[in-house]
Amino acid sequence: MKNLFLPILLLLALAACTESAKIQVQNNIHNSRMENINFGSYGIYSSLLPGETSDELTITELRKEWPMRHYLEFYLVANNKQVYLRTQEMFTLDYDDELLIVIDDTTVVLNPLN
């Protein structure tokens, strides 16, 4: 019984130190598909057609990792051409947040490879 108590206590302590938040991305760019969408090291969604919204992604991390500040990075595909882009704006996600990032024709993006 003693051997079972310690692992359970450790799991409870670890769970008390973690927090979570939810994030989604919406593609409102006309005639362009977004692919390989990432928020920092978190893969949000593989491909979004115009007008689509990704499934909600729950991010769970240790409390010391919050808040997170990252660019949204993705490939934009239009007319059989693909370019790697990231938003100029950094987005902040804090625990217990529900963040919806809308990318549209007026969103300022840049190609970090140039």
C-alpha cells in the first residue's frame, strides 16, 4: 500500500502545477489555403480552406510556461504556388484563455526566409 501512495501523490502534485488553454485559427484569406499552421512549437492544423476554422487545440503546460507569446507561422498556397509566412504580430496565450486567431486579407505577414 505504501508503494502505491507515493506515485499517486506525485501525480497529484504534478497535475496541480499544470494549466491549459485553447487555441483556434480561422482562414479568411480569399482563394488561398493555409497549410502546416503552427503557434510556436504547437501544430494547430494541417490545412484550412478559405472560410474554415481549425479544431480547438488544448495546450497543457507547466504553470511557469504561461503566458506564451508566439507568431503564427504557416504556408500559404494559391494558384499552385506556396510561400512560407509568419504574422508580424505576436499572439499571447495565457492559461484558461480561449484564443481565436483570424487571418484575413489585411493581416500583415512576412516571409522570415527573406
